[in-house]
Amino acid sequence: MAAFIDRVVLHVSGGTGGHGCVSIKREKFKPLGGPDGASGGNGGDVILRVDSQTTTLLSYHHSPHRHAGNGEGGKGDLRPGKNGESLILPVPEGTVVKNRAGDILADLIGEGTEYVAAAGGLGGLGNAGLSSQKRKAPGFALLGIPGDEAEIILELKSVADVALVGYPSAGKSSLIAAISAARPKIADYPFTTLIPNLGVVEAGDVRYTVADVPGLIPGASQGKGLGHEFLRHVERCAALVHVLDCGTLEADRDPVTDLDIIQAELDAYETDSSFAGADGQIIPLNERPRLIALNKVDMPDGRDMAEFVRPELEKRGYRVFEVSAMSREGLRDLTFAMAELVTEARAKLEAAPLVVPVEVVRPRGVRNKAGFVIRKEERNLEPLYRVMGEKPERWIKQTDFRNDEAVGYLADRLAKLGVENHLYKIGARPGDAVVIGSEIDAVVFDWEPTMAAGAELLGSRRGQDVRIEEYGARPSRGEKKAIHSDRKDAKAAARDELEAERKAGIWTESVNYKHQEPKKGE
């Protein structure tokens, strides 16, 4: 028998985008075919979808790590890579998605409702997509970006109009079996019901759903017994029915005491925002409409107990019904009373105006026109500048640092975005450490201001960028003149030394004979 699981921690990750392709078209008699490397495919998403055939989260309890398909890499001849296959995870209706902090991310109600738990990464552009009028044949492509990773909590909360609450063995399962087509497991010992049971009830022309919530005992709201695990299934219900056992054989129990204990547990349980009215207000459990069902009046002492406690309960303002799940006595009146409460709750939802949040539209410049921020830090008593922003961090992930031209393209993008100008303004100096990205996947480099011209104007070969060479390796014009002059002086000194040796009789031929004028007769 499959176990019932209504809360799991799920680790999801979207697919990684495929890398772009570096390719040059090669065809006979067409030596300058141009770049034809295509882009990689996008990674697949991880999607939660409500499925009426799914009733438990058991499969995610056994396999909590789920990953969507990766995108395919691009190919030559302008053949793009295929997108990764999205992973569809079926969940029961009423599943609430939360993060580790307890914030609600989604409330999935209705067949087919979807929520993207982890988006797939973008595919990288091929060199055909990176070509321009100035960069005609790029020797690099962009890498695919990894998909989003998230750790989410799935909580199943039954979608029912009325909840039956009460002590174990109070007859809730027998009652729901008597008024609906539900067939829960029933036995004569406590904690027979280990999962919430749902039943559909028809009273006249009103059709509604009733949930049997098990496991409420003293201390349930603090986690004692099973009540803490199943109290969440009460949160969506519009009305409550307290099922009180009038035929209990325990000497220290009676219906009024049981009611007080269950009410105390409901008061102690904090309802979250997964159940909110149309006006956005959360109604505590004990402030919702309630009925009292005095069950087991068919037993010898059951009717006497019901007649004894009924005046006290009515004095508190409750509508009290004497019922028997075995003989079906009083069930018709109880079901029609529940239908009245459901009808009133539905009418309030339809009549209440929806609260539409007013979106504040702000100019882009007010937020952050640059699209990045630079924070000055200190590491080992040396200045460090951390660049944070969506674009710079994404560009870092797309860059192949084994390719000099790709690194030069990254430098051009950062300079165009304004990173270098901002570093100048806040006092950065050549050689200072600059970090782009978060601590996990950050890239650290020593900052050297780039030239104004882009990589496409420097005459580099494909895959190379002369700006990426070691700082100071490229001599300036003056340094080149000095080197040339030193070489000329060294050659002149060598010729003078050889000429002196010739005059001393070591050599018979002048080293400068080619530069001497020929003598007459020669």
C-alpha cells in the first residue's frame, strides 16, 4: 500500500543551455564563406503541474533531486541545437510551494495549473550570431548558461469546503463514509486514519467536499501525535464540524472537554497565507463557522450523554446535531446545515471585491540605469572591487576564458556597459583586483584599462586578442625606435672590431669591402 506523504523538500535544477558553435563555411571556390556557427539550445524548465490523478507527494519523497534536460550545442552550417526537454512534475491539487524561509511561492489549485520551479539556462550564441560589419569572422562563441537551482518545500493542503475535526475514534471516518461515497479504512482503535480522507456530499442542489482530518490530540499544534502533520489540511476549509464522541468508554473524557481541548489546539495553530479570502484577509480556524455533531447516539449511553451536554453547547452559541454514522440518524439535517454554511461562504467570495495590488511604475533611471553596482572591499590589506549585476554576471558565465578573443569581447562589453568608467571614478588603479559575480562562481582578475578600439580593429588573428598579452609585452613606438637604434650601434661596433683585427694582420679582407669604392683597373 502506498504511503501518504504531504510534505517534501525538493531540489530542482533547470537544464544547462547548449554552447554556441565556432565554424567557418568551407565550400569549393568560396574561400571567404563567412561564419556559420549556430547557437545552442535553451535548457529545459522544471514545471510543477496540478494533476487530478496524483494524490500524494510520495514519489518526490523517494527521489527529491530533479533535473530538466540540457540544451544541445550548436552546429556548423547554421544548424541550431535543440532545446532541452522540460521536466513536468505532477502534483496534487492544493499543493503549496514554499522556500526555505517559509515564504509562499505558489498555491496550485485547479487542474492544469503550472508553476516554473526552476528555469532553464539560455543557449550560447554561435559565431554567426556574433558577427558584425567590423567583426566579420569571430573566432569564438558564447557558452550556455546553467539553469536555475532551487530548494523548495511542497506542502499538500486538502481542498475541501468542510473539515471534520475531533479526537481519534470519534467517528469521523465512519461519518464521512455515511454521507459520501468515500470508503476510508475504519477500525475500533485510535489513529486508524493516517491520511486525510475526502468525500463529496450532495445536499439538495448544493455539492461540496468534506475532509476527515485525523490525529488531533492534546499538544497536536506543537507536533504531538499526528495532528501537527494534518492541521494544514484544515486551513482551506470554509467551515468546521466538531465531531464529539458521546459513546466514549474513557472515564476522563466527555464531549464538552473534548471540544475545549480541540478548540485550544486550533487556537494555537497559526494559519499561513495559503488560505486567504478575496479581500486578502486570513481567517483563524476558530473564527470560521462551526457546527457540533454529537456522534454515536445509537449506543446505550450515547443518547443520554448527548441530551446531557446539548444545553451547554447550545448555550455557547453552537448549532448541535445528534447523529449516528451507523444508523444514519440525523445525517440529513447535518448535511443540509453544512450546505448552508458552504453556500454562505461561496456567496461572500463571489461578492467580495478583489484586491488588486497597484503597481508602482518607476523610471528606469531611478532604479539603476547602469544595470550594475560596484562595491569597494578589502582583501589582504589590498583594495578589491566587486562588480554585481545581472548582465555582468551573465556575461561571465557565457565567456570561454580559454579563448583570448572571447575575453577581449567580454572586455568590450564591460567597457560599453560603463564598468571601466565607474572603476575610474571610484579610484581604481591598474593592477587592482576586480571580482565579477557572487562568491560561488566569481571571476577575479587584475584590472588593466583596455584601449578604446574594439578587438575587431586590432588586426588580431581569429581566437586571439593582442590586448590579452601580458601587460608591457607590446613595445611602444619609442621603445621600438630605441631597440632599432641599439641594434644598429651593435652592428657598427662589430664591424669596427673586425676591421681593427684585419689591420693587425688577422684578416686579409676588409669587412667593409662592399662599401668601399672600387680601385681603377679592378
